[in-house]
Amino acid sequence: MGVHEVEKEMKWWTSAGVVLALMGLMTQIGAMRTERAFPPIGEFVLIDGVKLHYTERGSGRCIVLIHGASTSLRDFEASLVEPLSQAHRVIAIDRPGHGYSERPNGEWRDPAEQARLIHKLLRAIDADTPLLVGHSWSGSVVLAYLLEYPQAASGGVLLAGGTHPWKGGVAWYNDLVGVPVLGELFAWTVAYPIGLLALDAGIKQVFDPNPVPEDYRDDTGVELSLRPHAFLANAEDVRRLSDFLAVQSRRYGEIEHPLLLFTGTDDDIVPAWNHADRLEMQVDRIERIDLQDTGHALHHARAEQVAAAISAFSDQFGVG
């Protein structure tokens, strides 16, 4: 390699380094601004050295809301908390690594481990035998909880819940983040600014065919999921869930609790044919509601209907 070629390559690497440094600075500033715009809105409790963030509203039978991927408890604060808290004690939880709940380094905090931490949190705040509600990714957490702590729950509600493994992979950026060194570099430099540009399109896909509420981003603080540590946690959760469910799903016949399943007939993200349909073949006590012309964000698109059905389910079985 000649001198000119070496100089040219050095300039390229220098330019790339400058761009990455600038994007890293943009990420840090953006993350701080996002946290100022969407600060913690609940309480904190320390469980096994892990600080967990939760909100609590209302009184009566207890309902616990566990959010899905790429979001936080604010997703439920903007949808189901208000109607459900009129007659229930409603607790919404930031899963480990999401919102303002911590996620220690080390082994993956899989759905069973997240269920364990949530179980301890609920015991710490005297939330006995709640009705557990999980959206999307957290269908796995609700089912893990029912399997591991059957005496500490009264039933489960899955809102387009992920229950079984699927064929195919995940979004490219979730795979990329799993690559050592490169993944961390991506999360701390590129993910935030690119994520902001792609955010509205991603939200539209989740809601499709339903319209996105005008104030959805302001109400849910979805930008919190683009902060580097949250982005890394979310990517790991999504990337590794299918393999986890391949094992957990073999045990669903052990579940004796009543389950209420909601599906959206137009949901292509967690399609009923691969999840709700298969769960129905394994668990006896299931009630199912298929929401017509509804996508994956069914708890926003059909909030009143979903809240009313959850309340009726709680009353019917005397749970929650």
C-alpha cells in the first residue's frame, strides 16, 4: 500500500471516528432531554439489589399491568390505568431494563427471572393474588408467573400476548446489538438518532390498521426506549424470546388459572394463529375475545372495551 493510500485510509477512519463521536454526543444529549421530558412518575422499590419502578392507582381487587417491548409503564398509564382504577387497585410496572427499572449486567433477565422480580415486588407492597395483565412480549412473563407462583396469582390476561416460538428472526438491529463490541457501539451512537427518524413509522406499524392517537408519543414517552441501556435490554429481550418460549410452552398444560386472551384480527406482529390459537389447545380455562379490524395496539385502539372485559373477567372468576 502506497503512502497516498495509507493517508486516504487514515482520513477515512478519522472521519468515521468524528461522525461516531458526534452521534454519541447526540445520543447522550438526546437521552438526557428525553428523561427530563419523561421523568419517573411512580415509586421505587429495591428487590435483590434491583431498583424497580411502578405506579399504583385506585383500590379494590388488584390488577397488575406489565408492558410489552419497546415501551414502559407509561404505555398503560395512557390506556388502561384510568378506566381500570375506577374499581380496582391497579399497579403498572416497568420491566427490568425498561422505563426507570434497573437491569443488572450479566445473564439475561428472561421472562421467568422478570416474573420472579415482579413477584417479590408485589409481595413487598402487599399486592396479594393479583390478576396479571401482559401485553405482547409480556404474555411470556404472565405465563411464567402463573407457572412458577400459582398460589400468588388469581389469573392472567394476555393482550396480543407472545406465548410460543416463531419461525424467522427479528429486526436486523436487534440482531446487530447482540454482536459483541459492535452492538454496544451501535446502541451508544447510532440507535438513538436513527430511532427517532424511524419512530413514527414503527408506531404506525404497531397500530395498523387503527389510527395512532394524536398525543401518543407525548402520553407514552416511547422515546425512553431509545436510550442506550434500554435499547440494549429491549433488543436482548426480543432476540432471545423465541428460544425461551420453545421451552416454556411445553409446560402450559400445568396452568390451572383462568385466562382471558385478547387478539386483534389484523395483528401481524403477534399473530393469533401462532400464539393464542396454540395456547387454547393447551390450557382448559380460557376465554377469548377477537377484536375485529384491530391491530397489535388493541389496548389503545379498543381501550374502553378491553378495560370493561378485564373488569368483567375479574368479577366472573372472583379474581384480582
